[in-house]
Amino acid sequence: MAKKNRGTIAILTGGGDVPGLNPAIRAITIRAMREGYRVIGLRRGWAGIVELNQDKKADNSNNFIELTQIIVNRAGRTGGTFLHSSRTRPSHLPKDNVPEQHRDTYNEEFNDMTKVVLDNLAFLGVDFLIPIGGDDTLSYAVRLYKEGFKVVAIPKTMDNDVPGTDYCIGFSTCITRTINMTNTLRTSAGSHERFLVLEVFGRYAGFTAMLPTMAGAANRCVIPEFKFNIENLTEHLVKDRYENPSNYSVVLVSEGAMFEGGAMVFKDAVKDQFGHAKLGGIGDAVSENIKELSPKYNNGKKINVINQKLGYLVRGGDPDAVDSIVPMAYGNLALDLILKGVHGRLVVLKNGRYDNVPIDVVVGKSKLVNIEKFYNTDRLRPYYNSFEMNPLFIMTSEG
């Protein structure tokens, strides 16, 4: 028999979707209900709680949902997030995004809606909040914790760049898809004897390019942590192509990678509420440059390019095994902490073991590829040194 009336837990998912979010929501909900908690899902990330209307006549069905075992079981085997997501930042909400009922009070260009968030959480009777997200989503969770709210956070991002943890939900599926899609496109690259350039996610950290390359999916990779020389890259790719019996070579390009002496390539100047402009185009730039430079290293003959941005193909669809198991464990870890009355923590994987760390680790430092240890800046590919005692995915917050 489930215990009754232990309080209310709210769950939200923020930022980009990844496979593994729904399994995490399912794990939290089922365990919490068995322990006697009421569970609600906040829709559309932080937007749902910001836009909630306390008027008795208001329809808040787009802002939160009461979760049940039937609801989460149906969604728990699927990708994405059935709670939906957004990149809303309540501490810096643009004037146009302020809910109508608050526009008389909050009318600056950017508004700190934290008091509204706390009032709305109290209105819903929420005792504990479990946000699932990357460092942007979780940075606001840190703000709520510092305001005195009880928060237990779960790390999610396919870039695997949340500090304090070796693993973020979504990363394994991203790596699996990147390897599979690269292998799929090999047939075309080989048939036409071309360069294959694949742009992958990774704004500040190059883990999504490094791991597939380390696993043999690509000959070279360029990552945000090191500004690369395009002539050096072209020379390596021409040599790789020459040494390949099928006459092609492959490079993975992180979306945040930068040319030597250059800057990030943005799709446009529009920024989200966390100050990030949408990246896009470095793969195109690399493709154009290596094509034009190729005659210099290929006896005067130009080499054509197959250029593909993998984008949302690696974050859509169902989770792989790791992103089905880890979210289940993370959800139960969060409940373990709540049952102990512990909050202000981030559940993590460290050195192959589940653990938890202070939540403010997400705003205290950055998680990047240690290029001295893992990346050969001359050969533009990972080092293959001793792997003894390294964690499953090799690279961690500590190196």
C-alpha cells in the first residue's frame, strides 16, 4: 500500500529535447507515487510555471498536468519529452513574454520573474522541484535553490557538457546515431570518392565529435576547444582519402568549432533568453574551404564534398539502452534524496558510480574537452593513450 499525503513533487524539462527525458519522468513519477507523493509535470520548461494564472477561472492545462502511472508508462518508452520544453529564462524574461496578468508590474525590457515563479509553485502546493536540463535550465534551478526552494536536479544534454557529472541524459543516443549515420553516408562518399563533412552538435564542448571519431567513425574532427588551421585539415583529409581503398575521408565538425583566427559561425543574430545565438554554417564553411584547397595537396585536382548537418536527427526518436537505464537511475536517485529530506543537489555519474553533488557546480565551472590530454592539435584527432581506469565515455569534468 502506498503511503499518503507526503507532499507534492513537480518535474520540468527545459532546453533541447533528447532521448531519455520520458524514462526519467516515468521513473520519478512511479517511485514518488508509491512513496505517497502527488506528482505534477510543469509544461514547456520554465515557461509553464511563469505563465500559470492563479485566477480560479483560468485554464492552466497548458501549464501543468497531474501525472499518473498510466500517463508516464505510455510515454516512458519514447523519445523527446511529453511535457514539452522551452528556453525560457525567468530571471531575464523579455517584456513581450511577460504573461498578461503581470504586465502592469513587470514592464522592463527584461524582467526577473522569480517572485512569480515562487508564488506559482506555492499556489500549486509544490514541496520539491526536479528540473531536468542542461546548464542553462539548471542555472535557474540554482537561483531557486538560493531563494530557499527545495530543488534536486538531473543533468541532460546531448553535448554532455554539464559540469560535475561524467554523463548527461541524451549523450549516448547522440553518439550512437552519429556513428550509425556516418557509416550510412560512407557508401555515398566512397561511391563518388569525396570528402564527407558532418556537422554535429557541440557549442562549447567537442565531446559529440570526439567520441565517434575515437570509435572509428571519422578520420578527423574539429572541436570548439581548439581553433583549427584549415590547410592542415585539408592536407590530412587528402592523405586519409589517398590511403583509403575507397578514396574518401571523413571529418566531424562541432557546430561551435572555429577557424584559426576566426569566430563561431552563427545562423543569424537572434539570441535566445540565455544569450545564445543559433549556430549553423561551420560545416558549410569547412566544406567550401577544403574543396577549394584540395588541389594544393592532390596533384592539382579538386576533390568534391558531401556535406551533411546531422542536427535534430541525432536527438529525435527513441533512447538507446544507456539512455533508458541512466534516466531510470537518475530519477530514483532524485527520489532517494527527497526521501532523506536532502535538496540543493545534482544527481550524477562519477567514475562509473551514481552519486550526487552540490547543485551550484553547474554555475561554478565549464566542462570542456581537455585538449592536452585527449586531442592531438596537429593531427586533429583524439589521442589513443592508456584507457586504464578511465570511465565509460573516457572524458570527464576533471579531464
